[in-house]
Amino acid sequence: MRRYVAAFALCATLVGSPLAARDNLGVFSGWGAFRDPSVPRCYAIAKPRPSTRPGDYDPYVAVGTWPTRGIRGQLHLRLARTMPGGARVSLRIGGKSYALTGGGGDAWARDRAMDAAIVAAMRSAASMTVTATDTRGRRYSNTYDLSGAATAMDAATVGCANLG
């Protein structure tokens, strides 16, 4: 029941956000899958575990597909706090770490090969943690549960199959 409530809250939050989708493709544990045929794009998205520390942004992770651009499985992290230029952002999944790129409040994989490696790791791990340093020099992290991530990513990919 707790996961259902968290997933419902995720969907309600996202409907009012810039990532608002036209079509809800499903909720899978704490992950949602959405399609926006006007772009066109589809994505799987989740919020991190709750944190008591204040942030500049409402953090989330999304794995998107843009069929007309030939992009599939692209990682995007909205971080909790603003980072200075050149800040290090690290993503840890299982026993593997990835050095991400980004700026302001966002981070991405460095290239398509890293996107593919991260998505593959997400499919077999229980959680992932992103760590960065904010503009005040404070280290912070957000942890994401990955239960439902693989199914949500698959639903997003299938949801965009006819949009390309």
C-alpha cells in the first residue's frame, strides 16, 4: 500500500511539472512511465527516497526516449541542489560508479555508451545513489529505489514504438 501511495503522489506531482505527460503508461512500484506524443517522447521517472535536508529543487531521475531523434534510454537527473560549474557528480549503482556531467541542477551520462551501461546496471540493482557538491561546498546525495525501474523503462520504450 505504501508503494502505491508513493507512486500516486509521484504521478500527481509530475502532472503539474515541466515533465507533465499526456498519457500515463503505468506505475510500477515507485516508478511511473509516461508518453508525450506532442514532442514526441516517452520516459520512466522516479523520485528519490525522502530527505530531511532542504534543497533548491525537487529531485528526480528520468530515463527518456525520443524516437524522432533516435535517442533511447537517455538518463537525466534533476539534483536536489544547485552545483557550481565543473562540479563532480557521481552515480553509484551496485558496485559500479559513473562520473556524470552536468551543471546547475541537472546531470547526465557523458555519452550514449554510458547511458546504456547505467540503464543496464539499473535493471539488476536494488538502488542507486547520486552524490554531488552544491555551490556552498556541501556534499549531498539522493538514493533511488530501482524496484519497478526496468518495467517502467520498458513501458516507456514500447509507448514510443509508434511515435517515430
